[in-house]
Amino acid sequence: MKEIRDIVLENAGDTVKENIDQVKEAYRLVVKMAYICREVGLLALEEEAGSLSMEVPLRASFIKMVQMIVDGTDPKIISEVLTIKCKVNKYTGIEGILYYAYARSILLIQAAETPYNLELFFNALIPDDVMPFDEQQKIVEKEKQRLEKSGFFE
């Protein structure tokens, strides 16, 4: 993952600023997945990933990432496969940032990290002058409340 990080995060702040709506959407997606995994279980992620809107950036790649963790693929193998995929597809700019964010997030979810740790990681990708930490936390809380109200965790 370090290789992907080094490639895509160079000058990432400007790219994130120019594509903040896509980054916020990716942020909401991974946080939602973390809460689903924590509340319902890892297997619930596959169904959720399959129902993603076609507009989700890198949708097919994200679904494959989810399938790997649901299948129990070793994290080292996932990391290697995702690094190769990133290089082969030459992801740069916003695609590279989102690919890295999804990949790192999926590994954190697989490791059963708390949603809070995943939020910390994702928040690090967003420059403070674009979206202060307090606003990021509000997004997370709204998503959690929405999921609870929908009865998703029952």
C-alpha cells in the first residue's frame, strides 16, 4: 500500500479540493461499510456493495475489494493485488486518491478496526481548509443516524 500512497498522494490536496464532492461520497461509503460490518458482520458488505449506484466512482474496483475481504483473502495478498492493479491501471489524480482510500479502508475494515480509526484515516486525506474535522464528524454521525433510523442494524 505504501507504493500506492506515494504515487497518488503527491499534491493530493489540490486534487481533493477540486473533487470534494466525490471525496465526500467515498468517505460516506467507507464509513457506512465500516458501520455495517461492525453491526451486522462482514458478509453483509457483499450485498451492500452489490447494490451500489452505478455512479459510485471506481464502483467495480470497490466491489472486487469487498469480495476479497468477504472471501477471507489474506491482507498481504490483497495489498499486493491492489498495488499491482493501481500501477497497471495507472490511477492518478482523483481516481488514484479514491482507489487508495478505498483500498486502505477495505483493509482497515477487514482488520476489524473501529469505524473511528477508519474515519481518522479518511479524514487525513481531506485538507483542513476544504472540510474541517468537525464537519467530517458531522457527516459520519448523520450517516450512522440514517442507518439506525432505516432499521438497517435490526
